[in-house]
Amino acid sequence: MKTVRLPETRIHTEKVTRSEKWLGYLAGPAGALLLNAVLASYLNVYYTDVLKLTGVWGGAFLTVFPIVSKIIDAVTNVIMGQIIDRTRTKEGKARPWILLSAMLLPITGILLFLVPEAGETVQVIWVMLSYNLFYSIAFTIYNMSHTLMVPLSTRNTTERGGLSVFNNISAVMISGIIVALLFPMLVLPMLGADKSAWIKAMSVVTILVLPLTLLEYFFTKERVTAESDAQGETQKRSIREQLSVVLHDKYWVLIMVYYFVYTIGCCLKNSSLVYYCNYVLGTYNDGVTQTMVSVIGGIPMGISIFAVWPLAKRFGKRNLTAAGFVLYAIGGIVCCLAPGNMAVVLVGQFIKNIGGLPCAYVFAALLADVLDHIEWKSHFRCDGISTSVYNVMTTICYGLGSGIFNFSLAKAGYQAPEFIAATGETIGYAQNAATQWILTFFFVGLEIITAVILILLLSKLDVEKHIDREQAEIKKRKEGDL
């Protein structure tokens, strides 16, 4: 493949630098992850409450459309994984695609909200096209590349663990503070069901993506890719061969099943958050309920950021994560005791989020260990196909989550709020008992079940037991090829 000349990285050292951590892995991903977090939390609200698509085709549209779109997205994830594996530039194989996504994400992101005031058919077509332009193309390009940055950054497990923490601070803290706190407290009450207000607010969010994603490109480095290129290695393994390797590795299968179970639970919970706060725990867009749930539940995510990795090094990433899910389940049980009582729910959310800390911050490092283990066993890396499957499962979970949630709303008889243009007010209606039960189960009940399943899966995921020896053998093997 012809070498493409790209802007050079600002990182030139063999060891991970401070600027790399703060700019490349903390600030850089914040733009794209913020946009994705906003969409994950509120795009469905825009579809149901502003565009009022819940009843289209008897409720079938918002049930089937997300699932079909995510199937398309899954296919593009596989294709993108192979493209990344076959990319050869001086700037690496994943980073060049981050550069391209910096331009695609803002454009396709705002198109999601610029649905024309037209007939139902026109709106449905626009929603389908804009959704797939963003998720199946723009975000797939970014997310596939971004996911590989920690595994490709370095083989040093300590440095890699540190980068994993910084990487997840962006997802958990930066997007969490804005999406979970500022949006429900300040933004949503102003937006209501006013379409023009939504478009203005989302324009601001999408504008932030370009400069921040450029930071991620310029302040990251693929040391593992450079190491392989120096050995003259080329990735020409077929998809079948790579799949055969990963599917016959128990650690790879375990971590992928683990990720699927965790993600489907999170997707359904995130889909129900706004509705649960509006119709079960509080009142419509009161600016307080969702903020309180996010503040009290999210405090552990802030105060324990830098405590997670030292604990993971002492007790093991797998062990700490499994212990966390015990608290995760306990917190969910507390919430279920009185799902309409603010004090009880806040206590439960606080406990649950303490339990969720290890999973949130060390997963990328645990995945990197599995990928190194596969390289040790098979003598070649399976980054692209692994990231493809990883992101395929993410897309399937979001599709299934949205479809199941919207189907449940339609069948339960959800009633969308009304925007009164003359007064600029939005009126939210009280929901029936069936709708309230659905919202409660998805927000506080389902994750108790997923926590138990995850603990069982993690009990078998002991990849850390031999990783130091395996990495040493990989290093000797490569030194012997010099």
C-alpha cells in the first residue's frame, strides 16, 4: 500500500509522557465521547418527545429502525477493522482514521437534528439516513480507531494501565458531568420539546468535536505498531484465520461475552434514565431529579479516579472488578426497595457507582492483556478483528436496547409531552402504571441480574496470571528476529 503523508504526532518518546496522558487520552477523546454520550442519553428523547415518532407504524418504526441500523453498523465495524489492519503509515494504523473522523463527526452529528418539517415519510427517511451516516460511518471510524489506542500505545502494563484510567476519565467524568449534570439541570428544562432549541444546543456540542479530536491525533503514538513495523511484520491474515484464533481462546470469548452483558444492561438503563426521572422519581424536566441522581450516583466516579489503578495493581484487575460488581448488585437491590423514593434511590445509586468504578476504568487494560495473550499464543496480533467484534457488540447492544425500550414504551402506552408554541412551554403528562413499571425495571432492576452474570464470567478470566511471562516471551521472540 502506498504510504500516505500525514501530520506528525507531537509525541516522540518511547515512554508515555505527561502531555500524552492529559492531552491525548484525557482532553482529546472528550469531544467525540461527549457527543456520543449526549446522543446515547437524549437522541431517543428527541425522537419520542420532539419529533413524536413513538407511534409511527404502530410503534414498529422506533422498534425496528434502531436494530436494522445497528446491523448495518455492525457490518461497517467489521469492514473498518480490516481497513485498520491493512493501513500502513508512519503515523500508525489507527491514528490516521482518528484524523478523518475529526471532520466527519461534527457534520453528521448535527444532521441528526436537522430533520425537516415535512410529512412522516420524509422525516422517517431523514432519520434513517442521518442516523446511519453518523453511527455506521463517522462514529465507527472514530470508535474503532480510538478503542485501539490503549492496546497500541505501549507494552508496558503500568503505563498502559495509567493510559486506560485517563482514557476512561473522559468517558466517565467529562461527558458525565455535562450530560448527567448540566444537561438535566440547565439545558433540558430550556429545551423541552422545542425543536429549534434542540438544534441550537446540539450545534454547540458538535462544534467542540473537531479541535478536541485533533488533540487526540497529535498527542498519541502507536508504539506497538511501530515495533511491529520495525520487525518487518505485515498483517495479511484472513478474517477466517483471525476469527479461528480468537474464538478458540477462552479469555477472548469471556471478555467479549462480559462486555456484551455489561453493555446491554447499560444501554437499557441509559435509555430509561430521563424517562424514569421524569415520570417515576420526579416530575417532567424539573431540573432537580435527574441532577440529584447523577450527582449522588456520580460522586464516587470523581473521588476515586486515581485510587482504582493502585488497587488494581495490588489485587488484580479481574478481582477488583468482580468485587465491584458485588456492590453494583447491592446498590441495585437498595434502589428496588423503594424506586419512587428519592433518598433510597440516591443511596442505592451511590453504592452501585462505587461498584462500577473498576469496570469503568480498567477494562481497556484488561482487554489489552487479552490481546497480548493472543499474540503470544498465535504469533500475530488480532487487534483489528477484536476491535471489530468489540464494536459490533456495542452497536448490537445499542440497537437492541433502543428497540426493546421503544417497543416497551409503545406497548405500555407512553404519552409524549406537548410543546405549546404560543407560550413556549412544554407540558409533560403523567404515565400509566405499566409505563412506570417498565421504566423502573430498566433503570434499577435489570443491572442486578447483569451484575451476577458478570461476576460469574470474571471468575474464569484469569489472563493476568501469566501475562508478565507471556509479554517477556513476545519480547524475546521479536529480539530474535532483529
